[in-house]
Amino acid sequence: MRALLAAVLFVAACGVRAPAPVDVAALVAKRGPVEARRDLAMRVVAHPRDVQARLALAALADQLGRPSEAIEQLDAVEKLGGPIGVRWHDEDRARLGRLVLARGRARLARGAPTALADLERAGKLGVRASEAELTSARVVFAQGLLRHIDPDLRAKGRALLSVQAKTARVGADEAAWAGAKDDAGPAEHGAFGAWLWTIGARREAYEQLARWHDATKPPRDEALQGAYLRALAWWKPSWLGEVPPPPAEDLVGPERCWFPGTECTPPRAEEEPLPPVAPAAPGTSPYATAVARYAASHAVLGSDGQGIASAAPDASSVGMSRVTLADVAAAYARDPAIAERVARDFVAISIDGAAAQASLGALFDALGDPGRARAAWSAAVDGSPEPSFQRGLAEAMARGGDAPAALVMGTASAAASGDPAVVWTAVANALNDSGHHVEALTASRSALDLAGPDTLPSALDAAVTASRGLGRNAQAGAMLVQRAQLAPRKRTDNAEVKDALDAHKASSTASTAARLWVVSRTHPREVEIRAALLAALEADDARRPVLVMELVELAGDPDPERALAAVAALR
């Protein structure tokens, strides 16, 4: 009797664990891949708890090179669960493990701290990453913790790296991790701090370098002293006289120039060359190309916009087409609703849906659609809560008029970013753009409190704009006096460019246009002068295609203000 009861329970359990699979091959043979997928998708919409349909849609999506769609369906099945476990088959579980592993590898390649969770989850699903991949993911996760403002999280990051330091190779980056150990010596703290600065963990870098500095006496190691001075200038900026500069014996090397009274120019990194422009599909407008290039350069993709695309076989072989960011931008020009559908396909074919959503957020930013930008950035944050995604969401919230939410999300991004002033300045600028000057002043004050000498000018500019918007002209004037003590404004103060633009604005003639052209040849990253010239030239002027291509290139500039200005010039 007991044996019979056990047999009955076993058969029943099999029924509730996994429904009979849909014959996907037969469905595709009968309906074709596009219609078969549509039928399954409609079935899922009509019956969200239909595990059989979700598993079939995941299998088909996987075959069609739509990995994010497959992951979405399998995640839903896992969340639905069942009386005695998830209601799927071994091949479904293996499929999710394989796809999550691929997504984890993509996130690891771009340095996302969430890669570790994906690799570990894939292992639990029976698909293991290599030990080298897991080690790299742990290091990336630790780096994310070390960028945080929370000292407890940074301590966890140090603990993770200290384990890796035990097997460090001499001369490699890992050798610097010895400073993460509790019993590290002064030299190890110094080397660790210098390395931390290179990965953007500025607060932790300063604290480690300060420990080295306090434990040593002059003459000190020149390289470490330079790293210390750079970190000190960031943590205690003295340009405005609020903090005294270090003693004269500390001011050595080129990094001393970050402090007032040294009468020298601080070392600044040269602008990197712009990434090459990917070939556009026939018929794609320069504007759509520029929008796509901006999105690719200011989210997480490579300059070609293909960095997160699936490695699955070309979907055209099964009757479906690949989708690019330029396709989304072109569709938006026809109808924003069409763009939403194309955007969904773009996410589906990407191995990392969160990264794809981030690129769409940046794309809608460039198109001037804060509502759709917010939705995309929000999906990116939901999928992978990274500081850069949170910053994108905060800016979209600000541009869309939701100032309180922008400040909340800006706080989360700033805390984990490694350099909070950069985030707060960007959020302040977005709030100023939408006319929310009270909240913009709040954000700019946070930026001013935390800004180093390289960020301070932009933070003051944002505060001046907010103050003027509120009618606080005396306050703005006082800030402008401080602003004059710092580096040139972000917008060029070059006399040659300014004079050429002023002359053209006063009287637009062939002569002033010719002058603009000549000046533009010696200032390759000046957007304003190219925009003015493009507006002045006739449609058949031979210089127009050159200017258009240059503006498309500038849409990929690392400076988002310059890049957006280039996109706007082509609108």
C-alpha cells in the first residue's frame, strides 16, 4: 500500500513540476519563426502564469538570438515556482544557466560589479564559470565597494582584495593589493592608494595615501608623494582659500601645481582621440547616426553600438532582422511609438538587457524625450543597479521635472560613484535645464562641498545658473568672483573662436563664414563654431558634408555637454 501511494505521489509530482513541453520546432514549421514567437508572446500576455508558454517562448527566443527575452521568461518561471520546486525541465534550467553565464561574462568585460552575482547564479544552475573568471569578478565587485562613500562597504572591499593579494605577482596590479591587508606597512598603503586612484576609488585612495604620508618623513618617494598631493587636492581643495595648502616641504613634483601659490599649471590629461564612427546603414540620416553614437558612447557600449549585442547566430537566417541603436533613432523620427517597439527588439537581442536599456536611456536623452529616457534608465537600474545607470536615471528624472526623485537617485549614484561631485554637478545641470533651480542649488551645493579642483569650476557654474534662476544675483556674483580664480570655463574662452563667432553673429556674410571655416580647422572639438557654420552654408556647399561628419564624430565625445550639442546641431 505504501509503495502504491509513493508511486502515485511520484507521478503527481512529475505533473506539477514541469508541464509537457510545447513542440517548438513543429510550431515554427507551421507558423514561421516570427508568427510562432508572436503567438507564444500573446499567450503569455493573456495567461501570465502559463509556464508551458513561457518555457516555449524562452526556447524559441534562445534559438532566434534573443537572449534577454529568453532570460526574462525563464526568470518568470523560476519566480512562479511550484508546490515542490520550479516547474521546468533540465534543459530549461541548463538554458538559463548558460544565458546567465554569458550575461555575467559580458558584465565582467565592462567591469560591472553585478557580474559576480551572475557567475555565481550560473554555477548554482549547473553551469560553472572558470575559477579565473570568478576571481576577476570578485576583484571587480571589490572595486565597486571601494568606490563607495560608506566606510563599512570599503572595509569589505579591502577584505576581498587582501585575499587576492596573497597570491599576487610582483610588478602586477595585484601586488598593490597588499595594502588592503590589516597588517600592511606604510609603503604598501601608499602603493595601494596610488592604485585605488587609477580605478576611481578616490576617497579610499586618499585615506590610504594619507596613512602612508603620516607614517613617513621627507624626503619621500617622489611617485607616491605626487599621488598623495593629487588625492589631497581632491579631498581638501585650497583654491578658494578655505583650506591652507600643504607645507612647502610637501610641494614637490608637477602635482604641487594643484595648489595655489605654486605659480605653475596643474598636469591635465590630454583629450583622447574620438573613437571611429561605425559605418551607417544605407539611408540612415546623419542625425540618427549621431544620436546612436551618443547613446553608444554615454551608456556602456563601444563606439560601434554593438558591444552588448548577442553572440547568437545572425537572426536574419531565420527570417528576423538585427536591430541597432540607429534603427531606434530612425524609427523615432517616424513615430515614437514605433521606436518603442524597435527598442524592445534591441533589448531582446542583447545578452545584457540592463546595458541595452542604459543605451536606450542615453538615446532618448539625446532625442530630448525625458519620459522615455526615464523608463529606460529605470529598467537598467532594476536589471543592474550600477552608479552610472543610477546617474542616468537621476538626470532623466530631473529633466522630466521630478526634482525630489532626482535628488534621491542622485544620492544613491553619488555615494557609489567614487567621485560624488561629478554626479551632483550633472544632476544640478539637468535640474537647471528643467527650471527646478531650488533643487539645482541643493545639488550644486553638494557638488561644491565634495568637488576637487578639476570639478570645482563646473560645480560653481551650476550653482551660478541656479542662483540666477532664483533671482539671487548677489549670490551669483559672489560665486563668479570665486569662479574667476579657477581654470577657464568649460565653454571655450579662446579669443580666436570667440571673435569669429561674434563677428558672424553681428553680420552673417560669406566673409564671416569663411573665417569660421578657417578657425574650425584649428579647433577640431569646437561644436558651437561648426553649428553656426552649418546653419549659414547653402545646401550644396562642399563644406557641409565635412562639417556633418565632424559633428557626428563629436557626438561620441566623452564630454556629454559637447556631445549633446553636436547632436542638437544636426537635428
